Amino acid sequence: MEDRRLYNNEEKLDFIIRYLKLDVNEIEKNFGYKSGYVSKLRNQIYNILKPIHFYAFESAYSIPRKIFTDETIKSSEQIINILDQEKRKDTGIFEENEYVLKTLLGKWYAYVYPGNPFLPIYCIETTIHSNYTVTDENNNYGQLLVGELQSVLIKKAINSKNFISILFDNSDVGYELFHFSMLSKSSQVKREMCSFGFFSRKKIELELAKTILGEKNNVQLKIDFDLKERVAEYAVMIEED
């Protein structure tokens, strides 16, 4: 769509109605307007478009009123960008949260039991960057996804290429130490497992980390191979039916 200059709020409203393909009759019905009233709102000659209308369109159609109140917004391209951003907010489950990101920025140390019983507790230096990306000392990389109440770090293991997901509550990130739940897959035996661990701003001794984590059997669960076998066997039965 070709970018064009919009000289007043009436032209902005007219463009928005056309771009979003809003039904004028439906707008008038929703707002209780008389027939033809929306046409007058879109025409500067009548001069009846007021701030109360901006609030109405924002409430009913998620059209940010800043489009009308911000004098620097003067083009159709600017309006399209704002509307598209608003649409992503409405349909997406993740968001940009300045508080969560700002609180998490920088280095953390993740403590969790490994799947291999012969290895010591993991202490993985993890860095969260200002663009919501995540890296760790093992060269794994990924992204921070922030939700309304919870957030998740999703990393791709550099060697196995498997995903590692770390879930935690947003309400906990203000502390110097907070717990998480992690889903991962062992690269040696291809076995999924759920582990509970914690992030710490400061590096701590492994013995202290072990005390905080508690017994391994209480904070780690590996998938039962029998479950995978039963699922596979039943899937074959369904295909044969």
C-alpha cells in the first residue's frame, strides 16, 4: 500500500475504517449512532470528531487513541505500523515487558541436577541480553519469552540441537535467587526429563546449591521408557485399524 500523508483526524479515521475494512453500519449500531453519522465523523467539514470518539474506537476496535492525539503521526504507513503492533498484542501470548527484562538483564547462575548420575550439580552461567536473547557458557543460545504472569527461556543446545525450556514466575524475578522448572532431553540416551532448579545472581558453592535443591529424586523426573514404548505400540494399532 502506498504511503500517503493524512492532514487531520478525520482523514486518519477514514483511512483506518478503510484499512481495517470496518462495517460502517455495524459501527453506528454498536455506538448507537444515527444512520450517516460515521460518514460525518470522517469528513472535516462537519467538525464533529471529538476526543470522546477516540476513546470509543479504542475501546470497541482496539484503535489506539494516540493515532489521533499524537501530532507526529501524519502518514498512513505510521498508522498501519501502530495498528499491526496492536493486533500482535491482541493475538499473541507473549509481550515486551520492560520491568521483567530490565530486572533479568545480565548474568545469572543456573543450578540444577544433571541427568547423568555421575556428574556434579550443574552451575551454568547464563546471560540475558537487552534484545531478549539468551546465551550461556556452553554456547547454547535462545530467547526470553515474556508472558503476563510467567516467562520462559528457550535455548537450543549447540551439540544435540534439542530445545531446553526454563519456566518461571514473573513475580519472582525481583529476588536475587528464584526457582524454575526445566524441560530438557539427554543427548546421550535421548530421554526427556523435567528438572527443578534455581537462578542466582551470585555464584555459590555447590554444596550450598545441593542443600537448596534438596534430594535429587524430589526435583527431577525422567520419562519412563515404558511410556514411550506403549505410546509407540498404540500408535501402530491406530494406523492398522
